Amino acid sequence: MYFLPPSPARVPNVKMNDDPIPDVRKIKQDNTSGLMLSSGYGGGTANMEYMSFTGLAFNQFSKSFQSPYVQLVQKQDKPENITNQFKYKNAIHPYIGTFYNRASVYQKFGFQTFRNSTTSGNLALKYTDSVNGGTYISDDSAYKDALWQVDQHKGGQFISLVTMQNHMSYDYDYPDNKFEVGGSATSTKNKRQLKNFARGLNLTDSATQSFIENINKIQKPITVVFYGDHLPGIYDGNDISKNNVVEHETDYFIFSNKYAINHDNATKKMSDSTAITDPNGFIPLAYKQMGQKVTPFYAMLTRIQEDTPAMSKCTVGGSESLYVNKKTGKKVSYHNLTSKQKELLNDYKLIQYDLTVGKGYSLQDGFTK
């Protein structure tokens, strides 16, 4: 799983002279893709990580609950997550490994290695170049580390990569920046930040295209989930209460390489229930694309992903949840859901409670295996 920064081109009241991510748009067009409903704006990366790893919905926790990594995972012995399905699993983050308690959380999740900017020796990052002396390690370097990790094991493995190149703050002025930004969504100060952010995305765009080409050359089946964690908090000219849905949407795609497709280990493009999803929908979507048998728990998540709205933690108003119709892309009230959808969501909440703070009956009964 890889983090892909969301493009500003879809944000209301933003005008740009050019598209910063043309290659990514082409990749999305040719592969399973859509928009992801984020539970954050301007922050909250680790919460999206938690959902993509566990398949559990952040909005179904109490509204006072702010960080599963800090408040929950630390207290669990063997938290249910996707890495439990793999014997070999490794994480890469080209930044400090202690943010959001990642080092200890990843150990709880069962990762065998966690390479980051503070690890050394055999666990040191192999590539650490930035872009033109920029603040963070580049996405190109991060992708090279991921490719290096792929080569370390002949069989199947799970790799998590959280990139940093386009993280705030956006005060680094890239040389030869061709992007110009206008519109009422940003102030004078933030227009400069958005211009820098757009150039960073453009560099990510080229690096991502190169990464996909390299993945396509590898002679073993590989499926990759790319997604943006949240929008940066630089659109201060927009009223988020009026743009609540669109400012919580990011880009995602799921890519399977040629070897996987040619050897019946994956399909290239799915279009059913893919236009909009949430981070907790990535596990069932990836397994569906790979044509893999799933556990009863993941079968339930597949039903949730296909038959219920996309959902996120609501940051506007009194409701704890934001639900978005996956066909229309419009906000929908819980009260207007069908009885079948409400039944599915209720089952989902019960299982989530059992797996996190309950007695773990579903673990004992083999529901997750």
C-alpha cells in the first residue's frame, strides 16, 4: 500500500494552469480506481493507515476517539490486520519512525522490518535523496526502496510504504516551477503553498509512472494499492461545511502488474462499486482484484464495500459519521439507508467492537482466519 497525494484540481474554487498529475490520471483510467472518502482534512494520516490495515471504520468509534494507533493498538496483544495473512511483511517510511507510535504499532501488527530515516545498519533506508534539496526524502527514492524490498524475497510479501515528499509545510520553492494557481479557495500566502504543492505532486506523478513501469517488468504477481490520505489544510478560502464531501475525497487506484494479469492472478480493471470507497474498503477491493479466497471477516467487508455507502469520521456538525452514496457521490443520511444496509452496518459495528475492546469471540471462532 502506498500513499498518493490528492490533486488540488478537483477542489472547488481552485484554478490551475496545468494538470499536475497527468500520468496518474492515465493510470487511473486504465486500472481499478476512483475516489477515497478520507476521515481527515489537513492531518490524520495514521488513522487512514489504521483503516486500510484493519478494515475497521474510524467513524464507528466514539467521536472523542482520536487515534487508534495511540489509544487502541498499544493495548492490544495481536490486533487483527491484513499482515496476518502474510508470512513476510515489511514497512518503509522515509521519515522519523516514532511519529504516531508507528515503530511500536508496526511491531504489534507483525511487520518484521520497519525501515525509516532513523534506522541504521541493515535496517537503513537504501535511498535518501530529496528533490532539488527539498525538505523531505523524495517519492522517487521511496519507490526505489520499495522496489529494493520486493527483490529481497522470492515469494509473496506485504509491503507498506508511507511517503513524505509532499507533506506540509509547503514553503519550499521548487526551482523552475511552471504551475500557477488562482481562485478564491486560497489566500495570498496559501497560493504560494499550493503552487509548491502542485509542483511536488507533478514530481510524484513522474516517479509513480516510472515505478509502475518497473513493477510491470517484475516476473511475479504484484498488486499495489495507491491512495491519498487526506487533503492538505491550505484551502482556507472554502467553507468546509459547504464542501464537506469533496474536501474529504482523495484519489486512489489499484494496479496489478502484467505478470499477475497474464497468469490469472489478477484482473486489470474493476468498475463495480469502485467510483468511491473508504480506506476500510481497500482490503476487499484488493482481494477481489486478485481473485483470492477470503476469510469470513473479509467476506463481510466485501459486502460492506459493495452494498453500503462510503463512510468517514464527520468533522462538520453533530453527526459522528459522514455517509456518501457510492453511485451519486452525494451525502446521504443514515436514516435514509435501506433496512438491509442498516443491518450490514450493525453487524459491522458488532464485529468491530468484538475485535477491538470486546471478548474476541470472532477470533476464537475462526471468523478472521
